Amino acid sequence: MRRLFSVVAVLSVAFASRAGQAIAAPNSVNVFHFKGRAASAVLTDCAFGSAVGTECRAISVFAFEQRINDDGERFGGPGVNVTLFRIVITDVAPGYVATPIGSGFTDIASVDVKANLAGGSASATDVRLCDFFPCEPGALANISLSVQWTGYGATSKFKAHDKFNDGFCTGNFHNAGTFTFAHATGVVNGVIFVEPVIIGFPATLQTDKSGSVVRCQPL
């Protein structure tokens, strides 16, 4: 299921790097601050030891809550990204074929990630899957889901600080956060989904705090 985990990884990188997107106009000072928490998981309803040819489902979930201050403009809130996959069990490595059959996002969601990363939860109803994804005719058009995370093991911390000066603008950027692995379970359209048995798709919990100050000289 490496293909499934790549969806979560890409979304996690995008979530953690949004503070670097501030752009300063000439003769200006732009101040950008970002705070957020997130949880990710790949879950499936595929039963362990399923026979070759069995068809089941898997879903990647990235849930977050964020607060942004972009030069005085404040916004943020919860969000949930999902991608649904059709899984067919095979007798050749890696033992399955995964095909994306729907993808969607909603900010009408409930997301709660604990500050100490001990756990988290997310839920959303009627997440549309085919608005921006070419779903097959007759494919599932929306889903409702709830996911629970329980953090475990050591919590890793990271911190970065960067500066630049191009002769016209100077910038000061910083990013810090924490990260831990988690166990996750979910319910998708009333069906229980669990973590896949195959190693390589860990559920995670994370926090991020980022900021930037960009100063540009007048023309």
C-alpha cells in the first residue's frame, strides 16, 4: 500500500509548510503566523488473509485544525482530506492492487488533536468524492466517517530557522513542531476500518508552529 501512504505524506508536507507561502509586496513588511495540529491514517476494511480476487476498500485520511494570521487577517478552522481506494487482493507482490476511486475535502468537520499528542479524533458527514476527481460511473459519490487516534511511543521534536537577503527584500522564517506515531481506527459509512496489516503505513499525530517576517525596501 505504498501508493496509499504517499497521499498522506504529501498532505502532511503541505500542511507543515504553509507558513513559507507569505509574499511581501514592495515597500512593505509582511508578517505571517501559523499554528496547527494534524492527524493522518491509512485504514482499510480488507480482512487479514482474504482470498485472491477479494475486493475491499482503503481510505487515507488527513485531518487538521489550524489558526492563521496573515499580516493581520485571521482565519483557520478544521479540515478533513480523504482519498478512497478500491483494493483487489492478488497472489503477486505486494499482494494487492490499489486504485483511487474518489477524493474530497471538507471544512465542515469536527477535529480534535490533543496538544500533547496523546490522541485525537475527527468526523465529517457527506464528504463529496467526485467534485474534483474523475470518479467512475456509478461510483460512491460521498462518505461519512469518524476516526480515533491514540498516540504511542516517543514524541519527536523538530525546529528550523532560515533567513534570506536578495538585496531588495530580507526574510526571516521559523518552523517548529512535534510528531508521534499513533494507532487509529475508523468507521466509514457505518463500516469499521482498521490499520492495514502490511507494514509501512503508520498513523501519525503532529503539531506545527510557523512564522515569517519579510521586509522589502521601497522602489
